[in-house]
Amino acid sequence: MTQQRLFPKPLRDGEVTLFASAGQAWFWFVRCQAARIEGARVVADAGDVTRPCDPDDIYNAVMRLWRGGVIGQAHLQVLEYYGAVERVPDPRVEEEQRKAVLWCEALEVLATVLIRRGIVDPDGEALAQADYDENDSDQEMQGDFTPCHF
């Protein structure tokens, strides 16, 4: 099989805002997908905040991890469900404990990929993980979660 060559898309002039965490990138992707389903045309630099990627880049990274056997079908289901309801699984709730583990495993490997590709801020990801580890009782989504603009 031939190696796919990827060329970065030119973004408009101005500051590119990296995602603070893989979770923030995932929720952004899910919101963009919802906007697409409703008929929007979503691109990386159409909104007020210029992102370093298209929503498809997040999806493709997750699917590569799945096809490579790094994450499993259960990880995908947890990412899909909790992305759609826009919250992380709560490890304090007995029914969500396993899902919280799957969520963390999936986002940990996704973060590695997205940091390497320059999509997630490595400092922001470290802070997000430390905050999740030490304060898992009060989880709130933080950062820029504005809907995708079209």
C-alpha cells in the first residue's frame, strides 16, 4: 500500500489556537459533525478562532488508532456517546466507571497523536490530565467550545 502524503492546508493570517486537550478537540469535532448533519459546511478557519486542523483530522486520527488496534470498538462507542451528550463519563457513578476508564485510555493515546501533529498544546494536555486526576469529582468542560461557524 502506498504511503498517503498529507499537505497542510493554508490557514488565514493570524494566530492559530491549539486545543488545550484531546478532550477539547474531540468535543469540537463532535459539535462540527452535528453542524454538518444539519447542513453546515465546516472548515478549519471559518470561525472566530483559527484551529490548526479540520474536524476530519480529529476523526481520521481516531480511526487510525482503531484500525491499528490501539483502541477498540468499546472506546469508539464511549467517545461517540459522551461526545454526543457533551460530557465526560463520571467515575463516581458505578455504571460509568468502566466507561470512564475507556474514555481516559482513548483520549490518552489520541492526545499523543494530536500533540505530535501540532493540534493539541502539550502544556494544556498535561494540565488537563492533572486536573482530571486530582479533581475527578467536579468535571466541567473548559476552553473554547463555541460551535463551528459556517
